[in-house]
Amino acid sequence: MNAYEIAKEQYAGLGVDTEKVLDKLKSIPVSLHCWQGDDVTGFDQKGPLTGGIQTTGNYLGRARNPEELFEDIRKVFEITPGTKKLNVHASYAIFDEGEFADRDKIEPRHFKRWVELAKEYGVGIDFNPTFFSHPMVKDGLTLTSPDENVRRFWIEHGKACIRIANYFARETGQTCVINFWIGDGYKDIPADRMGPRLRYKDSLEQIFTESYDFDKVKPCVESKVFGIGVESFTAGSSEFALSFAATHDRCIPLMDNGHYHPTEVVSDKIPALLCFFDEIALHITRPVRWDSDHVVLFDDETKEMAKEIVRSDALDRVYMALDYFDASINRIGAWATGFRNWQKALLNAMLMPHDKLKELQNAGRFSELMACQEGLKLLPVGAVWDEYLRRCGVKGELEWFEDVLAYEKETLSNRK
Ligand SMILES: [Mn+2]
């Protein structure tokens, strides 16, 4: 017997059908963020990254244009298993030679090439309005700005993005999750915390008057606790975003696990929200002391987040997207490592006998529960993972990076 067959028998003994797990895992869409490829630069402006977020590092080979970014995305698709979606920011509009449309005026046709790429792979597209890195961000504010011209510009941007999300859903035939995140806030102690939030609420309500079919287009509101330069106050806090989503139909909450206090964990928040929301969305990242957007690892909290989704039987209620950007290492390697690790975390969670574990908990057999949970950690998840990679036609754990090195040598090193 090979390693997978032995593992399959071992899991069968626990009541876990590895064949079913492998089929299911292959079908779960995970959204791959386009912004890992170019350090969140985008194509529509040349200014610095703003909005309280930062990329660090200057590894060779950053994608500088749509052609290079698409080339890199193709490589990532090739070296990662499972079903993907493309996750695109509005700042990645692609204009014809000599053409330009500002963020309040962008149209579906500016994203035609993204649709072509998605169709080539038969994947869906998720979308994000870009409320940062733009001259109309005034004093760090967009949808909360007391300047009505500024606020109006960004409301129009939001509406334009909903029209583009409609286009993505229509063209791909798949759900388009459109995520609203703003970095609006204040560096120092504000004199008014409610005013900006009321303006944010009103802005979102105006944006969501743009028509969309909630079966196909899923607007989300993403919260954040702080950003660089906006340490004292963030308008779109957790309470704000959750309350907004809870009190507005046709809108769902999005949790980014880098957007909370360092000792808070999103794994615990997932089942809490699932008690109240039909659907939720996640940005999966790795915060190191702050919202540093490090590459997702196969670490304890990543595993715990996946377990909570699986245990809650909510794989079809949680929209999963990756969100990190590391410019200090090979960006293709970063992209693929994080994508592969979230797949691993899902697999690990799907191989657990959750019903049995719940029974132990409900019977108060806590020492047995602990022993069992610890025992599960050394079961041959790796053998099932290897089999999954084989079936997906993707190279094994200690081999795939060769492709990244070859790509760096042949392609990335020429980008100077
Ligand atoms: Mn995020």
C-alpha cells in the first residue's frame, strides 16, 4: 500500500472518508488577491500606497503592468491546487493607450481583460473598490469626509464598482463578492467619533442604492481596528461594520484576521457571526504584532479558522479570500505558499471527526477530548495532502519551489 492508502484506512477508522474530502476540497473556491503581485500598486496612478497600509521590501521582479501581473497570476495558478477566484481591486483598471478614467468614472469595459483571464480559467472574480492611494483621499478621509465634494467622489466610486461587480457576475456566471473597506480615521484623539461614522453609514447606504442582484453580487463591509497614521480612531471599526451588516439587507460582514487587537482571534468570531448571518466573508492573512499582512502559514490560528468553518458546516456560507502582500520575498512564492497553506488548513479541518469531538465535549469528557485532539495532530494529513496535489496535477511540497526559482531566473530577473 502507498502512504495515501494507509492514511485512507486510518481516517476511515475514525469515520472520515478521505475520498469525499478530496473531492470536496477541490471544489471550494478561494479568492486569490491580485495585489500580492505588485505590492498593492495598481495600474491607475503613480502615487504612494496610502490608507494606513504598507508593503515592506523590494524583492526583484515586481509586476509593473497588466501583462506582467497576468503572467505571474498564470504561474501561481499552475503551482497551486484547487478552485480559485480572482480578487481584483478597482485600482487595477486597464486602460487603452492614452485613455484614463478616474475612480468615480470607471466602467466595466476597463476590466474586460480581467474577465478574459477569468474565462480562460473558468473562475469567478471578486472585487474591491479602492478607497486609498488617490489624490481625492483628503486628510486621510474618503466616505467619512466632512468635505461633500470628497465624499461625493467616493460614493460615485462605490456605485461605479457595484456596476462593475454586476458585470463580473454576469460575464463569469459566478458570484461576485464586492468588499468595501476604507482606511478613514485619525492619527490623534478626535473631537467627534460619531459624525464620521454617521457619514460613513450614509455613504454606504447611498452606494447600495445602485441596483444589484444579491444572489449574484455580495457587498461586504470590512472592519479594521487601526492603520499606520490612523492609530487613534478608525471609522469602520468592528462594531460599526457588524452593526451595519446586521441592520442592512443585502450586505454581509467581512472579517480580516489582521484587523483586530493582537490577542483577538477570528476563529472564535466565525461561529459567533454564523449564528446571526446567513453568509459571512473572510480575508485570510497573518498579522505579526500588527496588520503586517505576512504570508499565510499552516499555523495554529489558520488551522483553527478553517476548523471553525468546517465544524459549523459552513463551507458554503463563508466567502474565503486571501489578503497579504510581502514585497521582501519572491512574490510568486509568497502567493503560492499562502494559497497552498489555506488549502492545507481546510484539508486538515475536513479530516477531523468533528461529531465525535463534539460528543466528547457535550459529555464533559474533557481530558479525553484533549488527548483525542492532540492525537489527531500526528495523523497522516501529509499523505492525504500529497495525494490531493497529485490529483490536482500540482507538484509536491518539496518540489514546487523549483518552478518558482526557474521563473525568477527566466522571467522576474529581467524586470529591471
Ligand atoms: Mn483585508
